[in-house]
Amino acid sequence: DITDSGTIAGWVVNQNTGETKGFVTTLDGTQCQSISIPVSELLSLPEPSLTVAQGIKNSGQVVGSELDALRGFIATPK
């Protein structure tokens, strides 16, 4: 998902471990862009390995799912 200001939320899969984690980042305004998210900044609930960020509001709140336990979450920025 993407906000009006270009902040995006999504998820990545680690090809080595199979873990899925969410991310939030801001695009730089170019048409095509490669992004790199430090592992320490990936979204992950404490226990599961399949955390998927599915949407983001203009306020920065992220909504998503934890697929191992089939539950949803809302993350609010600090």
C-alpha cells in the first residue's frame, strides 16, 4: 500500500529462512526505485515468522496479518 506522501508498506520473504516480514519505507520520488530495508527495521510480531504488512494510512498506522496464527494487527508509529 502507499500513502499520499509516498510512504509504502509491504513485505519481503527471506529466501534462506522462509521468514516473511513487513516493512515501511518512503520512496524518493523517482519513477523506478530499488529499496533496501535493514533487517533491524523489518516489522515482525514477537513470535511468528509470517508477518505481512498489507496497508498503511496517511497517519502512518500499518494494518496487516500474522499468517502463522491467522490474526491481524494494527501498528502505530512511535
